[in-house]
Amino acid sequence: MLRRLFRRKKEYKNRFLKFYHLNKKRLNKERRSTYTAKMKLGVCVRCKRKALKNIVFCSYHRAKQKEYNKKARAR
Ligand SMILES: [Zn+2]
């Protein structure tokens, strides 16, 4: 795995993208596990506030998400 990364000399736009691409498998796995853990605990997946019933966001982030979805649909 490591050897393959060295051989494949890929250029990234910036070091953040490079870090993301080199670590995305681990990052996604971590993200997914905290997501499910928070969901089970009833905590907002975006912050540490208590989530609303049956959804994964607190009231603040639910409003944010609604706004985001509206923009995404308008596009
Ligand atoms: Zn929140």
C-alpha cells in the first residue's frame, strides 16, 4: 500500500487535497463511525448538542441543513 503511493506520483492542487486523498479511506471510516455513534446517543452529528427526535441534527443544524437543501435544489 505505501509502496504504491510512492510509485504513483500524483500531483494535488494543494496539500490539503493531498492529505485528503492519501487518508480518505481512514477519514471516511472514522467519520462514519462517529456519525453512527452520535446517532445512537441522540447527539447532533455536526456539534455536541442534543439532537431532535428522529433526526440526526440539533435545531440549529436542522435549520442549516434545510437552507442547504433549498440552495442545492435551486441549482
Ligand atoms: Zn448541531
